[in-house]
Amino acid sequence: MFPPCLWVRYPVVESNCLPIGCRMDVSSLSCGYYQIKLPYWTDCGRPGTGWKECADDHSCATTCVINYTAKYRSKTSCPDTCESYARIHNGGPHGCMKSSTIPYWHKVQSKGCS
């Protein structure tokens, strides 16, 4: 089950809870409340009417993040915790095992998720 604190905290970390459109991030576009990239949107099941539109719609983007993180958390040996979900969101399918996602987890924690 997706920890409910995360869909509240991610957009604070990613976009200050604003539909900020798209920005370049590590040589590709990241869009909306959760800074969703096109491959992430595809992996989450392509909800809504399109990638950029979904990313800027809070409900659709939240559905995408929940689908994506739940899909990959269930395919890893990572625990069912806020930390695992945050690190998968940030680092991809095996993000919960990558040390490079620890700083992102600390940002999420600083917004009240534990």
C-alpha cells in the first residue's frame, strides 16, 4: 500500500505544490507537480489525456506516482516504507537500493514524511 504521506510531500519537494510545466532536468524534460518524465508516465500506465497534461493535473499526476512506485516497489526486496517509495520515485525502478537517492529521501523527510 502506498504510504499516504508521500503524495502530499512529493509535490512540495518537486514543485512547491505548483503546476510548474516542464523544465530540463538531466538532459530531458520533467513536468508538473512531481516532475514526471515521459518514460515515467509511460511506466505508470499513461493516465489522463497526455504526459504533460497529466503532469500538470494534481489528481492525474498523483495517480501516476502511486502506480509507478507501487509497481516497482513490489518488484524489489525493499521494504514497504515511505523511504522506499520516495527513493523509487526519484531513482527509478531500483531507486530504493541506490545511494544516490538518499539525499532526495532526506528532502522528503524534511517536509514531514518519515
